[in-house]
Amino acid sequence: MKWSQIKKRDADLERELRSDLELEEEEQRESGLEPEEARYAARRAFGNPTLIREQTRAIWSWNGLENLLQDLRISIRTLFRSPGFSLIAVLVMALCIGAATSLFTVVRSVLLKPLPFRDPGRLVMLCEHFRDARSNREGFNYNPVAPADFFDWRTQTHGFEDMAAMRYWQFNLTGERGELPENVSARGGSWNLFPLLGVPAAIGRTFTESEDRLDGTAVMLTWNLFERRFGGDASIVGSQIHLDGKPYTVVGVLPQWFTYPDAKVQVWVPYLSGLPPDIVPHHDYHFSTVVARLRPDVSLASALSQVEAVQYRLHSQYLNAPVAEDVASRTINDDLARDVKKPLLILMCAVACMLLIGCLNVANLLVARGAARQKEIAIRGALGAQRLTLIRAQLTESLFICLAGGAGGVLLSLGATRWLSSAWKDLPSAAGVHVDGVVLGFACAVAFSAALLAGLLPAISSTGKAAFAALQASSRTASGNLSRATMRKTLLTIEIAITVVLLIGAGLLLRSFVRLRSSDVGCVTGNVLTLDYSLPAQKYASPDKVNAFNEALLEKLRALPGVRAVALGSSLPGEGYGGDDVFTIKEHPPLKPGEVLPDALIRGADPGYFSALQIPLLKGRFFTSDDRLDRAKKVVISNSLTRQYFPGEDPVGRYIHVPARKDADYEIVGVVGDTLWQVGRPVMPTMYFPMLEGGLDHGGSLAIRTDSDPLAISVPVQKQIASLDPELPVSNVQTMQQAIGDSLGNARFSASLVLTFAVLSLLLASVGLYGVLSYLMTQRTVEIGVRMALGAQREQVVRLMLGDGLRPALYGLVLGLAASTGAVRLIQSMLYGTQPLDPVIFAAVAATMLVVAALACLVPAWRASRIDPMQALRAE
């Protein structure tokens, strides 16, 4: 209904009421009453015109809206009369709602929002799953898939519409038009991958089935490389580019939004392209990721059972090989977010706790406001206002605070979300993290919920029966003050308990990160420069050529001023898993059927590798320059491999048989100390093979130990590499300490965020404690004045007020410590070298909480001790 119509009806109602009242007055005069008496009699007989007007408007249905608007106007005027209170309350809610909105934006984009693929709800990731303890020991519940397993799954099952496979790859992209060479991250995808996902090419086309072969030379560019390297020139489609010195034909460019599975991927090649022919038919080379699309009429359990049956048959055929006996699945979102899911949920819980603390703080402020307005509320109740009307009026005030805070929070979340998505390393779907209508709806829902949580309890408290005793009592001794103070203490106790839980969680995560950062990786890390390179197989086709380049490079680098030692390996300590292989021990009895072959990490190492990195020799010897080519059938093993597979034996002189390395026997010539493949993960048995064996390790990682700042020689090192091969790019040029720090970046980031939320919560709790004690001092001004007039000393008043303030803090501390013993179990898997019930952290948090509480109470207590008794008594 339009406003003009509402005004017209109002005017009609006024005329009708006036006319009826005049008729009643005329009837009273005709009955013989004097005009003045007739007017009063008519009003008594007619009733309350205002009440009749309100009841009539309620029937017309806009009375509630008018009352709400009136309550809102009154709330705004009331809040503007107390700008300090209003500003604090709005800022608290803006901070809390902004943090919650920002985290929700990231969580929704990463964990909840479906990927922009065709019918993503039917996409699942399939992995091999070992039932033995090996996968759990290594921290992997999902194992990569062997190519042969993938092909058998695809051809021998029918529960999925189709399956596609992906594998990790990287290439040296050499310049065609004078550009510098660069190392690009790549993926190999089966020809049906993009049709299965429902991803068309933005320019050109995707792969065809005939192109997915061992000698395939088709390539697709991501939009990032297309624009960055080729200037967005569509004529690149159909042209050739050189990857590892081999010509590939560009058949298409992927859409700009497609960043799956990693935004770092620059090129895609067919899945089989470049794979060694002897790997494809084997079931024990695990390096692929499989994505499948479920049929609409088949359940996931039924489709999985078919794949599991195939996999178990394969396992039974290869009992002694590392062929998994089971299959596991997870959604495509869970697969992408596997490393960030738990930290994000922990952060969301931390933000929810901070939001609850903010609501409790605002509730405390509103309780104090209710105490100041108790006479106003009592008078309105005495004049006929219903309790529900009074509650609604105060809830409107809370709603205005939370809506204003929500608007400010949304503005804060715009910048916070952008910072969070960019600062979080390797965050999946980071490009799609943005504020949209759903996020704004979430912010509104949080604001309304916060308004209800923060305002309902104070509103009910201030409109109870005890509130109306304020008409007969003084402002300092009004009934209800005690109950209101008790409520504020209770809210504060809950606030402090939640803060303690947050502080303990943050302390544990921070202590865990410190332990991670100071972990001994098993080798020297100071003054060590690291970088990676990969020799193109097309150009370095023979072991002689590979060895010639590596030996020439090592000689040049060792001759550089300031270089103390140089190590060349296939993978350096702390740089990642790097692959593993199974083996048998020649001198041990053959394995029984069903026994799993032992396995260990594999590493290549040049003769100077162990000395350069100061990895200690425990038995035997290191590699020598004679351990090369056909004479390189030597292996050095780690101490953990000795303990696990040679208990009570001397392994030096024994032989291990490694099928994956030319199916040859290798003599154990030495035992070295253990190194970590990744900080925070347990030590694993490791086998080191000579880099000079040639042919198997085209890629290499250099570690250059220097006398001073290692970054100072990064340019000279790259010049030496360019002098040997101008088209060979290098990557990951950084110090070893930087590399280890980067691997811990997300652990540091998560701990820092939780600590930030905990500190903010501590600040809010201390402000709440200060406010409660200030309120109690105001309410007890007369009592304090009487005590001091009767001889109480200032020290006694300080102790009295400190006791009032510290009591809820102690209750909250005890409650928080008790709750933390259960809550910390949620983050147990994220802790390294730190017990969930770490007494040092619990004691430190308890001490911090007590100190902060004492400081928050000290100022109001000191002010109370400075009260002039005569002024306090006169004020009453």
C-alpha cells in the first residue's frame, strides 16, 4: 500500500472517531448533562481514542511496521546521545563480523563452492589404498595410481561414465622468438580429461584420442602462459613450441578461469606423451591421479565396488609387488583442499569464538545501558507499555548496532579476503575467492544472529518485574542491580573461558611451528644456495652426455670464489617426497606369498653430495668418481633403512635388488645419517644411487655451500650454467633455509592467524572485565563512601574491588582450562613435537590471563579507592 493511501486512511479514521465522539457527547447533553460534564461522560463511554486508533491500525497491518520504525528512530537517537558507547559497540561487531565474513568467503570458495565443471557433484577422485600400516606411517591415506591400474579400471568397470588420468610433469620451454628459456610446470592429461570435466578450449581444441600416445607431440597452453609468453596472439594455435628441446604443436588454449588442479600449471600434454614404454604395462609405478564421472543411475558405493574388485584381483596377481589391494575415493573439492581443509576449519572455529566473545561484550555493554535506563523503562511499563514492546525496543537498538557493525565488517572483509587469498600459499581456487550475494547474505545472517544473541538477554533482564522497583528506589540501590551485576559477571566468565581456549590453541600451534622451524633436517642448512635444473632428454640422450654436463658444471661451480662445497642430487633434504621404490635383499630369504616388498625413498647423489651437505658417514664409504655408468651398481643407505631391514646386521657388502633401476643388484657400500624428506614428517628409509650412473636422472638439484651470503653467488652460478647450455633454464633459486621456511609457510600463517584472533579476544575480554568493574564501582559508590567514612583504608577498598573483578576471571580461567583439555584434541594432528596437554602452554596462558585480568581491574579499583566519602553520600 502506498504512503499516500495510508495517510488518507489515517485522515478518514480521525474524522470518523471525531464524529462518533461528537455524537456521543450530543446524546449525553440530551440526557440532561451540562456541556462540560457531557464531554467527559462521552469520553468515558466512548473509550480511549488512542487505543482504538492503534487497534484499528493493527487490523490494517501497518501498525507493526510503524512501531518498528519508531523503535528504530528512538534507538538511533539514544545511541547518538552516547557516542562513545555506540562507537565501541559498532567497532567490536565490525571487527568480529568482518573476520567471520572473510573466513566464510574463503571456506565457501575452497571447501563448499562446486568447481565450475559440468555437473561437479558426480565427479570423484579415485586413489589406490594400502591396508597395511605403511601408508599411515607415511601420512598418506590416498596413494597415486599406476597407469596399468587406471587402464584396467577404465576398461573393466561400467559404474562410471568415464575415467581420466593426470600426472605431474615439468618442461624446459625454450624461446622461439628470442625469449629467455624457462622451466614450466606441466600436467599430462588423458585425451578424455577435458570432455569429462566439461571444459572446452577457449581457442582451438582439446586433445584427440589419437594424440594420446607415447610419442605424442600435442600441447595445450593455459591462459596465463598464452598471455604472458605469447602476448595473447591466437596465431600460436597450430604453431610449434619446444619443450625439453622437442617440438610440440599447440592445438588449443584453455579458458582463463581454468586453473585446475594448480594455478602454477602452464602447459598440458597428453597423458602417455613422453612416458617410458616399459612403465605403462606395470602395476607398481604410482604417479597418476584419476578422476571419474559417476553414472546418474549408479550409486557411488556400487561403482566403487566394481573398481575395488578389479584392484583386488590385481593385488592377488602381484602379491609381492607394491600393488594396493583397495581403492579409496573422495570428492574433487576435498582432493584439492586436502592440505588446507583442517587449518581453514580451525580458523573458522577461532573466528566463531571471537564473534561469540564480541556478542557477549556488546551484551555486557547493553546490560550497563539497561541499568542507566531502568527508570525510563519502568515509567514506560507503568504507562501501559507491554513487556514485549519494551523488549522489542531494546532489541532494535542491538539490531542497529549489529547492522552498522555488519556493514563495516563487510567493508573490512573486502580487503581481508583479498589479503587472505593472496597470503595463503597454494590456496586452491584462490582466483575464485570473492565476495558475492551469498557472502553478503551470510554477513546479514550473522548480524541478525549477533543482534539476537547480544540483545535478547539484556532486554529480558531490564524488563523484568524487579526493574519496576526502580520507581520506588534510588538510582544507586535499585532492585535488580544485584541480578544485573551477576549477569554481567556470568557473561564475562563465559567470555574469559572462550578466550582461554583460543589462547591455548594458538599457543600450541605457535609452539609447534617453532619446533618445526628449528627441526634438524639431518644436514647443514646455513649458507647453502639451492636451485633446480632439468636436462632435456632430446638433447642429452645418452648417459655420457648427462655425465659430461654434470661433471663440467660441478667443476666450474667448485672453482667459484667463496664456494666451499657443491652437492648434486636428484632431490635435496626437505624438498619433498621425490619418489620411492621397492627392493629385495639378496642375502635374505625370499618373501612368502602375500608379504609386501620393502620400500624406501630413492635419491641420486654425486660423490661430493654427502660431504658438501655434511651428512655423516656411519659405516663404509661414500660414492667415488669410479662409481659411474656400468660400474655404478653401488648404493648408500640411510641409518633408518639399516635399523628397519638389517636389524643386528652389518649391511655393508650386502646386495639389494631394485627392479625399477634396470632390474639390477646394487652393493651396499655405506650407511649415512637420516635426513628429513619434509619438515614435520617422520624419517623414512632412503636409498642413494650414484648420479654418475647416467640416464635415469636428467633432473638435478644443486646445493652450494658458501663462506658468506649464498644469494650473492646466485647470478655467477646461473652464468656458469648458461655458459654450458644457454637454453637451459634454472628454477627455485633460493637458500636452503628459505626453501624450508617456504614449506612451513602455511603452518606459520595458520598459527599467526589463530594467535591474532586469540589476542583480539583477550583484548575484548580485558575491556569487558574493565567495564564490569567500572559498572560495579558506579553501583557501589555509596557503599564505598560509607565504608571509607567508617574508617576503611584505601588498600582495603582496592582489595575489595579487585576481588569483585578477579572472581569471574578466575572462574572463567578454570572453565577455559577444563574446556581446553577436550578442544585441543581437534588440532592434535596439526601439532609437531608438541603434546596437546602441554603444561608449559597451559601455565603460560593461565599466567597471562591472570596478569591481564589484574591490569584490567586495577584502574577501576584505584578509582574506587579515590572516592570522596562526603561526595558519595551527598550524591545519594
